[in-house]
Amino acid sequence: MSPRCSLVVNGKPVRVATGDTPLDTALPRNVAAGRDGVVQDSGQQETLPRLRNTSRTRPRLGDGAGTRPAPAPSPLTVLRTAKRAGTLLSATPLSGAVMEVVVTVSRALDVAPGQAVEVAFAGLPARPYCPTQRIDGNTELNELVFHLRRDRGALGLALGDAVRPGHAVRIKGPAGGIPYRPGPGRLVLVAAETGFAPIWAIARAARHLEIGREMVVVAGATDADDLYMRPGLDWLRGTGVQQITLAASRDRRGQADVRHGPVTAHLPTLRGSDTVHVAGPPEIVRAVERLCDSVGATCAALPFLPARSRARSLVTPGDTGAQFGL
């Protein structure tokens, strides 16, 4: 029997591994699977559920403008949503543009690597961000760590001024994203800009849970000065990951370990058995999705959007320049 087959869901073919359950098929593809085992393609419809008190549809969360709308969240995710009170513990520069923001919460929140939470700093609108690990990996159970651009969005611009350690924070989640799950085949992790946040969380989890699984990591930024992820990549090398690539479109100093160009120019040749997680600007994410589709690889995508749509603003008043995971 072939290791992969095609399952038709509501008239749409979906590539799956033989032997997968409906839940195995659903999670990496934003498909809702009911308890009766019936797989429903929640991304099939172009019209998304309407928001309360508005005629507009729910926008996709992420980092970059112009990406396609996301399907409605799985009912399974809604059932697991929890709320926590928190406090800003620290905001530490990782590079000239990126901050590592650590929030302590009243009780540990069960969020899988690759998932997002909704974060509301007192006085600022709620935004979705992807929790990650501290860049040195020493994260406590009651901490949520985020990578943010300090030059973008209401929160980034407020850090160190209106928002300082001790600032009150409200957390709700999980709130979207696609969780990492152990499985067969090679794990290919692609991160652009602060898309490294969920990728770093996934990579650390995979090295603890699947030390023998082949892993490829490609991480990059527009400017080489924003390649803040080197300490994390050094840790991965220390655990045996050898296929690691750094890339930047602008490298004024000609660093020997940095390849020129976007991360999409330095991907390995993809296989149909690969599981690919990609996070970053939508043009990067879409390009990787197309490559995965061309070979039948599984792709879990997290496109980051720089601004909320007007529909989101109608139900969550506040500044429209926040980001997902930035």
C-alpha cells in the first residue's frame, strides 16, 4: 500500500498518510473533525462566519497584508480556551528591532507549540501572538514568551514607555495556529522575521519528543542585523540538527554564516513525506505552501499580518497596527 493517499472532502482532494485517523488528517490542515469521525472541510467555503454586530467576516490572523481568509476555528480549539491574568516580567532586546517579552501568568496555560493566544495589555487592544521559549530555552512553566518588533504596532511602540515591567496583562487561548504533533517523515521548519517565535517552540519540543527525527531549519530576515535567532540555532546544532540555514536579503557586513536572499531561496528539496511548518510574512508562507502542494507535503502555515482588518476593529476597538507574533 502507498504510504500516502488522497482523501476527497466535500469535493476537495486532501493528501493524507495511509492509516491516519480523521483527527490526524484534520489538525495540520485547519479541518474540523467531529466526534463521530466525520471530517468536515472548514476551509471549503469562501464565505466565513459573520461577526456579531457586524456584516463583515472574521479576518485571518497573521503577519502581512493580502493573504487569504482563514477558515473558522475548530470547535475542538474553542472547547479548550482558557483565561489567565498575567504581569509583564521583562522586555529584553534580542536585536535592534526585536524584543523578547516575558509575561508571568497566574497559572500555567496549556498551549501547544505552534498555537497562538490572545494577549491584552492594560490600555491596549487585544492581539494574537504565538508563545515561544526564551531564546536561551530557560522558560518557566508560568511564563509566556513572545517575540515582538519594537518599531511596529501599538504594543511594540509602547514597550519601555507606557508598558513597563509590572504592567497588567490578560491572556486567552489557545486562539488559533496549528499545533506541532509528533509524526513520521522529515520535519522542515521555515521562519522569516519574528515567525521564528512559533518555529523555535516547535523545534525545541521536537528535539525533546523526537530526538531521532530528521529536522531541517531555515530561518531568515530582510536585514541580517535582525537575525536574532542564532542562540536558538546553536542549541539545535548541539542536539544534533545539522541542516540549519540562515538567510537575509540585506547583509551589509557579509557574514560568513548568512546566505543571500529570502528563506524560500534556500529550502531543501521537499518530499511528499515531509511535514513543513512555516511562519512569517504572507508572501513567504504562500510560496512555501505552493511548493508543498506541488509535492504533496503536509504544510502547517502561520502567515503574519501587520494590521487588523476593519471587521476586527469593529468588535475590538483600538489601534489597527498590531501584529500576530511580531
